[in-house]
Amino acid sequence: MSDYAVINPATGETLATYPTATDAEVEAAIATADAAYRTWGRTSTPAERAALLRRVAELHRERRDELAAIIVREMGKPLAAAEGEVDFSADITEFYADQIDAITGDTPIDILGEGTAVIRRAPLGALLGIMPWNFPYYQVARFAAPNLAVGNTILLKHAPQCPESGAAIAKMYADAAFPEGAYTDVRITNEQAATVIADRRVQGVSVTGSERAGAAVAETAGRNLKKVVLELGGSDPFILLSTPDLDATVQMAVDARLDNNGQSCNAAKRFIVASDLYDAFLEKFSAAMADATVGDPFAEDTVLGPLSSLTAAERLEEQVDRAVAQGATLVTGGVRDGAFFPGTVLTGVTPEMDAYREEFFGPVGVVYRAESEEQALEIANGTPFGLGSYVFTTDEAQASRVADAIDAGMVYINVVLADSPELPFGGVKRSGTGREMGLLAAEEFVNKKLIRVAG
């Protein structure tokens, strides 16, 4: 049986299929990961782990062209974006090598009595990562690198449409001389994943994906008393209150919406614009969205390749059609061509419509008019999600005030696409729990062990 396949979304052609692991292979993978933790994970030094991670970062850069081409075929990412993702994954991996002392060092505690006390970070053991298709390298890097740095071992279930990128990552860890079992690519079903989570040798699970996937994993993890980190959906607001350069701000809005073919959890998706800027913003934003070149993801001038699959494009089309049927206005776009979907703009969305609370996972922007700062915040916080957010204003006090009032895990002020390895990533509400990236990522799956010594 095979649930894992490379289907080129640009053409619909099935390029390769791969078998799902047998139950015996799953058992062997868990046993090997557990054995690696009990030997290498407990005996290797931080410096040794950092050296291996640094080599993985180097291999990302050395194999950049090959790695990028794989994910263009797997999920339709434009080539330049695919190359950028490989570069960013290398940077993330290298960051944790560079920060190994901060990640693994003791933290002294000022105690009230005599003697000393420290918090010593120790690994937990084997972890399962369940990763999505939209960033096949980046998502893995931000889970695997910090956890390998602290001495955990990784079982990695990649998305069924990403078997070749999954295998390429595993090969880099093997070629970097990580011991067998430190990083294992496992092609498993959802049912097998539940078995892995329940296994006593597996100490935690991290999932990036849909609300439905996150809820299912969290239920299984909770039933088995396992730590879980969830990075789920988002419908991030882009709040424009004032700007010295509307054209530049519009371009940032377009960039933030169309990145990765619009298939990014923390993409700006809802554009909430002050009333005095609304008409001009809508005109310029709609024109720029309509002008985004749709085409072959390998072509240099392509801005929007295909969505990840025909099913994804059909789902997005249904959402747009339903929004219009419920009273929204389609300003531009909305007409699907196979798995390709153009830059699309909706207005007139109200709280009574499904679109007010849904996430559009594709190049669809919804524009709202706000008569006041308070109304802008009401719209911004009026969804079940709370991942990222963007605030544009020339008023520093207003920027701080609005940032404090937004229900989100991240706020970016007057900037977009500014993710960086040192910045923690995560959300609140139905966008998930826990943090990835930054030093906080290395705190999620460790035993913060207290060591108290008498005076």
C-alpha cells in the first residue's frame, strides 16, 4: 500500500510512489530512536552535537539546487522561494549550533538559604514530529535542530506528498554522521502515528498542520500523558492605520499575502484599513494582486505557482464562491485553472459570513474598512485564530498600544516577512500551543532539572 506519492500539482502527473512503513518497520524505528537517545543522546557533548548540526547546515547549502527542485515538484513552490527556504533552513540549523551553550548551559538560581541551586536542562528522549507540506525543509529544521541540540532523538513523519524531501533531509543527517536513530524519516499512516505517540519510549510530539490534525494529535497525546507542541492555522490581520508611503505599504501587503503561493500559516490574510486610506489601498492592492504572474513554478518570473494540489485549489474556490453567495464582493480573481489560483480580493465580508472566521489557505486577501482603532482591533481579534499579526502606523505610541491589544503570538510592526532563526514562532487560541524557533524552541522538550546543593 502507498499513501506517499509525488504528484506534480502543475501538471497533475504522479511522478513517484513510495510504500508506507510496515508495523514491524515502525517498531524498529522507535527502538532505534530510543537506543540512540540512551547512548548518544546521553553521552555526546554539546560541542559534538553542535558540530554535527553545523555540518547539516553546510549540506543544505551544498545541495541547494537539488533540494529546491524537489519541493517545486512536490508542492508547486516557485523556484526562487524554494531556494530561499533551503537557505533559511540552513540558517536555522546553524543558529542552534551557534547557540549550543545557551541552550544546554545551567541556569543558576538565587536561593534564600545557604548553598547553591541550578536548573540543568536534560533531554527527554525520542520525539515524534508530524510535519506539513507547505514548508518541507523549514518546518523540519525548526523542530529537529533545537531538539537534536539538546540531545533528543527524532522520528519524523513528513506529509504524504513530501516523501522525497523527507528522504533528502534524512540523508543529510546521515551524511553529517549523526548516529543511527538520532534522526529517522518514517512514512507512516495516521493510525500508525497514534501508535507511536502512545508508545512509552516516545516522550513527546510536535505537529504543524490543520486544526483538525492538531486536535487529533493533542487528544492522543493527552490520553497518553505526552507533551505536545501545536502550530496550527492562522488568519493574520494586517492593520493599516497610517503610513508615509502607501505604495510601499501596499507592496508589503501583497508580499505578505502571496508568499509561498499564499499557503503560509502566518501570512497576512485580512487587511484592516483605516477609513481615510481604504479606497486608495483597495485600488492599489487589488491591481497588484491581479498583476501577480501565475505560471510554471520553475520559471523565473512566476509569482504564483500552483497550489499544493488540485484538491487544495478546489477547496479554496469553494470558500470564495461561498463567501460571494453569502454577500461578499469579489473585486478580482477567484477563477481557478486546475491547481492554479490567481491573486484574489474580497470585500464586504461581515461577521455573519463564514469567511469572517475562516482561514483562506491560498492567494486570497479580504479587505475591511475600519472607522477607528477600536474597530480595527475588534475585526483583528474576531477570529478563532491568534498566530501572527502586522501593524502599520507612524504613531509609535499607537503601535505599542495596538500590539498589546492584539490576541496573537506574534506582532510585526511596519515590516513583513521578517522571520529569523532567533525569533520565537507560535500562537494562541486555535493557532496552537508552544513555541518553535529562537531559544524558546529548545525549552519545549527538555527536563528542567533542579539541582540543589547544601551549603
